[in-house]
Amino acid sequence: MQKKINISRSNFANIENGNINLTERVINDISRTFLVNKEWILDGNGEIFVDWNDILTSKILSLYQKLNSKNKKYLKGYIDRLIDEQNNMATLKNYRTEITGMPYGTEVADRVGKYAAQIADLIKLKDNLKKCIDELNKLDGYIQSVDDSLIRQIIMYRFICCFSWIKIACNIGGGNTADGVRIKLARFINRC
């Protein structure tokens, strides 16, 4: 576990034994890695685990921020097409009852037709969801490829949580200043 939260074995043992307190960085790493609510870690209040939808949204935003402008345009176009398709499906569903001149079957046939249409819609939705998950996995792979855990934290705070530079420096701790974390991120981006 200590490897997943980027601390040494001895620090991990000291935390377990109560010899040292958790730092803000370790709390953030535990929360992010194991989807545990920070408030619960600090004072035992609230739900133990973070809502998956919040994590997924944050992760998508984080991964999006790592894309170059060309890939951002591609992803935005893809999402726009999905939304258009979704809206078109909703529009078609509204018009289904207004179609006239079609043969009308028995109650059983109506249910079978309705289920067949729902199955077709679900298959298309599943395919689109798979594409989104594939894109999310690519983006997540890029974030995980950043070797420096401090840079990963700065990226998360700045682009997912939308923290100010001052708040980022306070959350990271370790004597970091707002300008210091901003410059570290700028240097990392310039190296890429």
C-alpha cells in the first residue's frame, strides 16, 4: 500500500503505529488512490467512500487537461456527436406514437417491438460507452505516466479541483509557495 501512496516503508509503519501524523499529501493520495472520503479519514464523519460519479467526472476532466489541442478538438467533436445522437433518439421516441398508417398488432407484439427497439438502443449506447471508456483509459494512462507525484498532485489540484495557486501550495505543504508550484508545473509542461 505504501507504494501506491508514495511513502517509504518506515514512514508507513510510523503512521500505522501512531508515531507520526498523516500529512495533507498522504491523505490526498489515500483519498485519490482508494476513493476514500477525506473528511472520513480526518474525523470519521460522512461516507467512507467517495461517490464514483464525482471521481469519474474529476478523472475525465483531469485526463482532458492532458490532451494536446488537436486531441481536445477531436474529443469535443466526438462528445458533440454523441449528444446529437442522444437528442435525435429522444426526438424519435417522441414521434413514435404519432406514426399513422402502420399496422397495429396485438399487445404481445407491441411489447416485443418495444423491447427490440430498447435492445437496439442499449447496444448502441453500450458501444458508445465502450468508446468513451477506451478514451478515458488512454487519458488515465497518460496521467499515470507522469513519474513525479508532486506534479501529478499539482495537475490534479489545478485542473480537476480548480484550486488557486495559493490553495495548491497550502494543500501540498512542505514549504511550497504559490509561485513555486506554478513554476514547477510550467517547467514540466515545457519539458513535454
